[in-house]
Amino acid sequence: MLTIIGALIVLGMLVAVHEGGHFLAARMLGISVEKFSIGFGKPIFKFTKNGVEYSLSWIPLGGYVKMKGDNVDDESSDPDGFLSSPWWKRAIIAFAGPFTNLIFALLILMVSFMFAQKVTDHYPIVGQVNSEFSAYLQQGDTIEKINGEPIQGWYDAITKLNDNKSNTITYTRDNVQATVDIPLVSLREWADFEKIRPLIEARVGEVLPKSPAYNSGLKEGDLITSVNGVVVNDWMAMNHEVGKNDENIEVLIERNGEVLTKNLSKMELPDNDRKLIGITQQFPVIYSYRLGFGEAIKTGFETTFSIVKLHYVSLYQMIKKPESFKNSIGGPVMIFSVGRDHIKQGVARALQFVGFLNIVLMVMNLLPIPVLDGGHIMFAFIEGIRGKKLELKTQMILQQIGMFLLLSLMIYAFYSDFQGLISRYYTNS
């Protein structure tokens, strides 16, 4: 129940930020605002201040700002009317909502990096060693210290290595601790897993919603022991077998001492020609660290614009490969599921998820689809180029097409969510 309440609060926050952007832009540009609503339907409560009716309504799936003269049926010729204002003002007002979501995402991500960051890592145990490193370390060695500093995990060890310099490594082998000097270690050689890699069990970490693994009933913590009859002893071997050209595969898993058989298909990601089943590896080591104020600000900027870039690249890839669309869209059920998992991981991850949702809202609203902000911006720019508005009939037709596309997208997202839940339920029953 608390999770549901939290989800509604987050959704209301996103809507308030978005509609608040439209509201502030309209007021700054001299456009009269008549109503400001968070949610749709019957109001829970409402009040009027300075000529604006503010309300909170029961259906939390959006909100709206009602401006003077924003309906073609009651368009006003007054300078403070929306449709009678210059095209560039309408474009700015439409853009202000998504832009405010971006600014809010940036701020909340900066704040998130000021909290303790939970890190997941692998055990610092050598799983495979090749080339010159085999003269110093062997499979099964547990790395204890790097240059005298205790380490907590494999990636923690990498951060403590001197790049292209000699390093002193303390390790345990057969319950005996020893120290060795390794000359001229390159961080890349440790990080790319080519010459030395950690011991990584073929154990499932996250199961991506709506993926083949999700639909077949795989769960976090499952240990994959074979793929299509081939025994796999670690993640790399399992990944190699899954990556073969078979469209459908059979995997054996161990779960709570029981051996289960799962049959899976594969999915193709928009930006990856390789077909996958939709799982991530488990990281059994957990520790945390804190960033300084300046580093948190910098990381917030970098993360925000990396996520924005990722979304637009994904949209481009979906346009190139429309068949990947079904694996790339999720509705409220998937968002709720992912959000719940982030909340369990602490304040920083919860805030980062809220920032992520704000960016999703920005990207979606800027799509050039009539009824969305991107559609209003498109109409405004067309008017600016033509020197006159589109004919009312043309606008109405385009608005109807846009509404149809939006409703179709929403229906498909709900259908896709519940289809995944039903498929998973019957697989596990």
C-alpha cells in the first residue's frame, strides 16, 4: 500500500513539474491562465487564487493548464489569449513543460549523487587468467589488497591499480597469503576481461520485464547450469551458448535445491544485432561510497545528458527496426515494478529513478505528434514558416490522428504489461 501511495506521489510530482512549466511560461509571456489541474476527473479539492482555479483530481494520469482562448471554439482576439498570441510564444509555452522536466531531472540527479551510492561488484576471485598474468596469479586466487589497500570487490581492485606501472598484489591461495609484484599493469587489460577476469557464476541478477526470461519464469538468484544440453560453469560460458544462432533454447536452472527446465525464445534489442534472453548477471558484493559536492554536480550533468542521448538513440534504432518496438515499450505496470526495485535499493537509486522518469516524460512529450507538446511546437513552427496558421479543418484532422496514435500507444502499453504478467503467471503455475 505504501508503495502505491509513493508511486502516486511521484506521478503527481512529475505532472506538477511538467504543467508548472507551462503555467510559468504562460504567465511570464502575458498569457492569462484560468485553471491549473493535477489529475483529471472530479476534483478532490480546489481553490481559486488571483483568478486561477487550482485543483487536485482523482485520476492521476496527467494534468492540464487551461489558458484563456486556447480552444478554437472560444478563441479570443485579446493579446492575453493563447491562440491569438504570436506563434513563438505558443512554441515557448509548449516547450516549457518538457524543459522543466529536464531541469528537474538534472537537479534531482545531482542531489541523488550526494547520497551514499550503493555499488554492486563481483568477488575479487580470479576466474580465468591468460598470457603474462599467469606467471603471477592462478584461477581461484582471492585478491586481498592492491598496493597495500584492502579491496572489497573486483572492480574496486581495478580502481586501486596504478595504470601502466608496477603493482603489488596480496592474494590468498589454498589458505596461504602471498604478495607478488606485477610490472606494467594496464587497467584496460584488467577491465576488458581479455587477459584476466573474475569468477562470475551463471547466476541471474535482474530479469528484464517482458523479456523471454521474464515470460519463461526465470527469477533473480536462479543458477543456470546448462544451455541446450551444454554444461556451463560460469557466466561467460553461459553467455557464449546463449549467443549462438538458435532461436529457441532450453536451459536448466537450480533454484532452492531444485532443478528446473525452462524453454526460452530470444529477443533482439533495437541497438544490438545479437539476440538475448533478457537477464543480467548477479553481483554478490555490495558496498557504498560518497561523491564530493563538485563531483556529484558533475556526475549529475553527465548522467542526465547520457540518459537523454540514450533515449534519442533508442528512438532512432526503433525507427530503423520497427519490429523491436514491442520489446521497448512498457506501461504503468512495468514502471511500477522497476520503480519498486529501485526504491528497495535506497534513497539514491529512488531519486535516480524519478530523474529517469522526468527525462522519459520530456522525450515522449517532445515527439511531433498532435495533442502532445511536440505537436503544438510543430504547428507553431509551421505557422512561423507559412506566415499563417494551418486551416482549422487540417488541424482538427491532425489532432484526431494524434489522439488515435496516443490512445493506441497507451492501450498497447497496458496490453503488453498484462500479457507479460499473465504469461509469467501461467509459466510459474
